[in-house]
Amino acid sequence: MCGNIKGNTLLLFNYVETHGKPLFNSIRGLYPNRKVFFIHGGTETEQREYIRKIIDKEKNAILIASYGTCSTGINIRNIHNIIFASPSKSVIRVLQSIGRGLRKSDNKDRVKLYDISDNLQYKKYKNHTMRHLDERIKIYSNENFKCKTVKIQL
């Protein structure tokens, strides 16, 4: 997905070792001609600022970042797409994360959010990620965000 959408993309994850590092290594390997960055709690402040400055000048970079480091406290104005790659139902985390893309910039007029959820429902059982998705959809509805649900059969 990161390689097929235009503009700078922020991909957010929960766990550094099991989510972030594998995503970073995979995406960097799949798209060697794109600038791919990785930020997590162990990333030094100077390195984060260096990455932020680069992305603010780029048109097609990918930033893979933990929710903890990029849902709040970082100001990257030039984000065109946000991908939620890990489930969350926290109103504050969701809205703060979306806020990364709502920063004003001269070279964008909107941000697209891709909210990914695995549907592993079985009979009456609704899996964890689907329950969290339901909560996020309520948040989007309360904020009057335009939403479109796309089901992908794998």
C-alpha cells in the first residue's frame, strides 16, 4: 500500500520489534528508490528533527513511526497519507494521529487516512481489531470525517 499511494505517507504502528522493524525492512526493500524513514522511542531527538526536515521537503517519502513518537509532539506539515497499521480505540491517540496530517502546507489541501483492520470474525465472535475499528468509526462519525469502507478479500 505504501508504495502505491502518491505523496508522503506516515505509517503508524504499536510495537517496535514485532511491527515497526519488520515493516521498515520490508518497505525499504520493496521500494529502494523511495526515501523510507523509521522513528520510534529509541530514535534520538536530533535524528527525528533531521527526518522531519527532509520529509517537509519531499514529495513521495514514507515515514514508518510508532504511535508513541508520532501521534503527538512532532510537527510534520507535509504528510499526505496516514496508514493505521495497528489497532487502537483511544480517541486521543486517533485524533492526535490524524492531526499529524492536518497540518497546513503549501503543497497539499487534504490528507487521506487508511485504517486497516483484519476481519477474523467467526459466527458471533468479533475479533479484537474489528472491535477497535468499530470504535474508530464512531470517532470518525462524531468528527464528521468522510469515510468509505473497502473490503479486500485475500
